[in-house]
Amino acid sequence: MGILSLISSLFSLYSFLIIAYCLLSWFPGAYQTQLSQLLIKVCQPYLRLFDFIPPIAGISFAPVVALIVLQFVEKGVFMLFYLF
């Protein structure tokens, strides 16, 4: 497994964790489990960077923006590897 595929896998895993974290909000009491506490510790620091985005009609689009930014960062990391 090359370094680029490892980096791609890590970005994909983190994106999946963010999606799982967001889906937990649909279920009452889901944030009290041990798995969700781990997701909170891993995802919330990054998602907090996007708290400035106001919700529209009660729906927060901050996680969507966070995932898009994460994709741009991944592409930027790949571009750095190809340059050097």
C-alpha cells in the first residue's frame, strides 16, 4: 500500500466518521453511547471550525461545507506529493 493510498483511505475514513456523526442527530439519545462519544471527540473539533455558517430553515449545512473543504484539502495534499 503506497503512501498516497494510505492518505486517501484516512481522508475517506474521516469523511465517513463525519457522516456517521451527523446521522446520530436523527436518533434521540444516540449521543450517549460510547461509540458516539468517540465520534464526538474525533469529529467535533473539526466541525466547530464551521460553526459560523448559519442554519437555513433549521438545517445546518456546516457539515456539508466541512466535507467539501476536507475534499479540497485532500486534493491539495495530493498535489503537494506530485510536486515533490
